[in-house]
Amino acid sequence: MPQLGLVLNHTALFALFELRRLCQTRSGLMTLAATAVIWCLILYSLILPATKLVNSLMSTNTQVRVLGSNILQHLGNWPTPELTLYWLLSLFMLPIFCIFFTANQLCSDKERGTLRFLSLRTSRLAMLLGRFAGQMLVQSSLILLSLIATLAILAWNNKGLSWAILESALVIWLNLLLILLPFTALMSVFSALAANTKLAITLAIVSLGVGAALLSWLTSAVPSLAFVHSYLLGAQVAKLATVQGWQTLQFATLPLLQTLVLLLVAYGILKRRAL
């Protein structure tokens, strides 16, 4: 038990260090600024014009179908079109950003040689979990900032916020974190495996692309293996797009299990590699 407590204590220290680095370093402040600019552009160029279009279509009861599905039906899942559009954009954009954003969990320490220095004072498990938890803390903060910006625009347009809107924002925030958990853990694997950040990103993209292509070929040759698609990273995203509220948490089991497996793989790699 004391050993477990020490690991958890060191994990928390690493995680808080990552969060402080976001707020107190030049690179972290640049990340915050870039995030603010990107989401301002998304809100101004995509969400606001799309909201006006959706309101117009819904007011005229126009049926808009994509691949046989009435998209307006899904756009009405959340209290306001702004939240729905934010939700749909985030579902598909954030996992891609996550691969690039979280690639440098262990790589820079390996390049500088500080990983070996840190391993003399803490366990490799604490380093791995701390960097992973730190990346999740940083991402949760950035998502929260983008949600606050969306709520501010929403409040301006609707002259206020209701409890239903705030509750929906909380649900969206929790679900986006669940979606990013396995992708962040995946980059823990490649960060432990690769010598630098660029190589980690390259390995992740190539592995995901080649893996998806091979699986598509395999399932076309052996249709009985089609069920494997439902266990891939991000497999629950399409289902999440069609539900709302706390019902979305029914899909939380898959990303949690994927995260656990990937972190075990990352720890196995880190434990066997020379630092």
C-alpha cells in the first residue's frame, strides 16, 4: 500500500506539472492562444452560420437527408443548435488533434536524457501515468475553454442560459474526455516506443491507416469478422452522434477498456526499454 501511495503521489505531481507548464511557459501560452484562435474561427465561420441555416430549415420543416438519415432529427437532440454543432464538430475533430497534441509524452524526456534521471527518483509507472494524466488535464482545460466560448455566444444569442443548456454542456465535456482517453493512451504507446515526437506521430498515423485498410480487407474476405469494427478506437463516435444527454454515457465502457489495455501495453514497452 505505501508503494501504491507513492506511485499515485508521483503521478499527481507529474500531472500537475503538465498543467502548470500550460499556464506558465511560453509554449503553453502559445498553445492556449492557438486554441483560442482556432475555436474563434470555428465558432465564427462554421457554427454561427450553420446555426442560422439550421434554424431556417427547422422553421420551414425542411427535410435534409444525408445517407438516408434526417440530419435535422439529430440536430434537435440537444437544447440548442449551437451546442449540437459544437458536439458534432468536436466528436470528429478532437481525436485527430489529440494524436498531434499528445505525442510528446515521453519523447522529449528521452531526447534530453531526463527520463533516465527521473527514473532514479520515481517509478516508470508513475512517469507514464503522470504524463498521461497531465495530457488529459490539459485537454480537459482546453475543451472547457472552448465550451465556455460556445456558451458565451449562445448566451448572447439567446439572452441567457438555462439549466438544461448547462447540464448538456457538462455531458458534452465528459463525453469528449471519454473519447480522448484511448487516443491519448495510444500516443502513450507510441511515445514510449518512438525516439522523438515526429516519429511517434508518424507511427500512429501509419498504424491507424494500415490497420484500418487491413481490417477492411479482412472483413470483406471474412464477413463474420465484421464485429471487430465495433471495438476499434472511436467506434462509438457514430453512435454518440445520434443520442443526447446522459444516455451518451452508455457507450463509456469501450473507451475505458481501450485506455486500460493501451496503458498496459505502453507500460510493458517502457519497462523493457533502456532509458
